[in-house]
Amino acid sequence: MMNIIKFFVFSAIGIFVFFVPITLNGKSSIMLDHIVSFIQAAAPGVLPYYALLVILLGAVYPFYKKTWNKDKVTLVFSILKVFGFGAGAMFVFNVGPKWFFDPDMAPFLFNKLVISVGLLVPIGSVFLALLVGYGLLEFVGIFMQPVMRPVWKTPGRSAIDAVASFVGSYSIGLLITNRVFKEGKYSIKEAAIIATGFSTVSATFMIVVAKTLDLMNIWNTYFWVTFVVTFIVTAVTVRIWPLSKMSEAYYQDMEGDQEVLIKKDRVKTAWKEAMITANESSSLGKNIWDNLKDGFVMTMGILPSIMSVGLLGLILVEFTPVFDWLGYIFYPFAKLVQLPDAMLASKASAVGIAEMFLPALLVTKTALVTKFVIAVVSVSSIIFFSAVVPCILSTEIPLTIGKLVVIWFERVVLTILITAPIAYILL
């Protein structure tokens, strides 16, 4: 009986917090977003110092753990994290050149990204304990097997990841993915597919993009087209290099808890699996504490990287022609689907690798079709250096920067080719 109560009560709270939009003070969003917004409104003076403390801890952590020089990528990111703390301290204490305080530079990174991610991940990780710890993952997974396995080559249980990212945040999605991967329930290949194929920015961030590009009057069209295109693109990328050639082994060569394919008695089996998990789960206190610890360590990895990598990306966009050059890579594809302002659309597509919000800033004054396509690209491309790349690299999933850049390129090209015809039909 206790297992049934745990399954229903804890899972229901998790679902409510992550997936049910409610309207509070005239704002419709999920409960997690409301909680974060409430904290941001209640303690605005404290939050910059909290965020700076987390950035400091994140900058020191690799040196404390003596992992800062384990390989070249870690070494570079360890140095960047120190740089991130310097940039964060400059912003909080109002020291630095005029361009640094331009609204699209440090203030954008710190106020829009650092503070919200710094609250979202730890608070989200507390409720994550309820969502994935008491059988819901296994229960939903068995029903989703006929869809997830043939289309995206991932277990049925990864459906929770996919929805959590879209409704909650990529950081929440990656938190779930890393947790389930370390438990041996995803192989390396499956975890890589989920991290690069489902862990996109949240619906709340999509609203920011839609508002910037005056797309709120077609919000439902934008949301659903983005949702469908993102998952179509993922269905293609899992079948081409590098994802198609990723290892099928499990975390630290453990045996792995492979999902058994269920052909009949689906409801009965789903219930049985859920009850086994609920029975074997840790106590609520331990589960929350373990998740909170994981979430906080992940936050420490992400925040200094957002502040450093994000700032470098913004500097390159603002003061160098690097992204003008990169834009030429996508020009043939933008021209092929006859996007208005094809060169601008190409540059906007390229700039998304630095920060997902930047493409929207470049195309505010262009044609509706171009705005729509770039708005979808900025979400569907998934991989960007100011936050998602540091997020993925702070998990245990063995993805390299080189592979992430290739997957980003594939996703951008596919998104342009798929979205443009849809935009011409619908708009």
C-alpha cells in the first residue's frame, strides 16, 4: 500500500510542478517557473551575490577536486570558469568598460541566464526527486516504447526527458538524463541522443524569443511547429554520424539496466515495474538530498561557463566578422528554400552556436517567414556554447566539443530545410 501511495502522491507532485501550466498574477507558466519568479521578485538584492558565490564555487571546484587538467577540454573550461568569475564579479560590483554594461552584453547574460539557471536547476532538482524516483519513469516508459525505440532509438523512459526539457528547461532535462545514465538505465549512445536531441530550451524561453520577434499572435503555431520539427530533426540525426556511431556501452562499463521490450499486458507490466521501483527507492529525504547535491554541483559547472563562454560569444558577434564568415556555410541552404534576406538568416543561424537568443536579435526587422524560421532554428538547433555545451560537459556523458559542433551543424541545416516549407504553407 505504501508503494502505491509513494507512486501516486510523489509522481503527481512532480507532474504538477513540471508539466501543468497554471496562471498566477496574470502569468501562465509551470509551477517551477512561478517558484523561481517568486524568489526573483522577493529577493532581488540578494540574488546577484548568490549567483556570484555559485560562480566562485564553480571556478574553484575543478582545482579542489584536482580534475582541472585531466584533459585539454577540461583544462580550457577550468580556465574559462575562472575568467567567468572575473566577469561576474565585474558585473556585480559595477567595474569595467562601457561596452561590458551594454544591455545585450553582461547584463543580458547575468540577469536573464545566470540568475534564472542558478535558481532553476537546484530547485528543479528537488522536485525531480519526486518525478523520477518513485516509478513514473518506468510506468510511462513501457507505454512509450512503441514510439521512442523505432523513431529515436531511445528507451520509452526517455519520453519524460523530452517533455521535461520542452516544458521545464534543458538544464532540467540534462539533470534527468545524467541521473538516469549514471544509474545504468541509458547506454552512452542513448544518453548522447537524449542530451543533443531532446534537451532544448524551455517553452518559457520560447516565449521570450516569440515576444522579441512579434510572434506571440501566432504562438500556438510557433510552439507546435518547433516541437514537431525538433523531434523530426532528432529522428534524422540519430541515424547519421556522429550519433549513429556512439558506443552502446553503459556508464563506467556497468552491466546496464536494459529496457525489456514489452509486447503484451502493457498496463500490467507498467504497473509492476513502477511498484518495484517505488519499493526499491530511497527515503524521500535521501532522494531529495542526493538530487539537490547533484543539481547544485551541476549549477556550479554551468554558471561560470555561461558567464565566460557566453561573453566571448557575444564579443565575437559584436566586434568581429567571425559569424559573418560562418554564415556563408548556411547561405546555400537558406537560398535553396528561398528565405527572404537569405544572408541575414544565414548569419543568424550561425550565431546561434554562441547563444540561442542571439539569432532572434539579428532578424527583428526582417520578413515574417525569415523570423519564423530563425525562431524555430534557435530552439531546434539545441546546442549553444553559453549554456547547453557547459551543461552537457558537466554531465558524465562522454560527448566531445567536436562532436557537439557537428551535431549542431546537422541540426541547423535540417531545421532550415524542414521549417521553411512549413512556414510558407502556414503563414
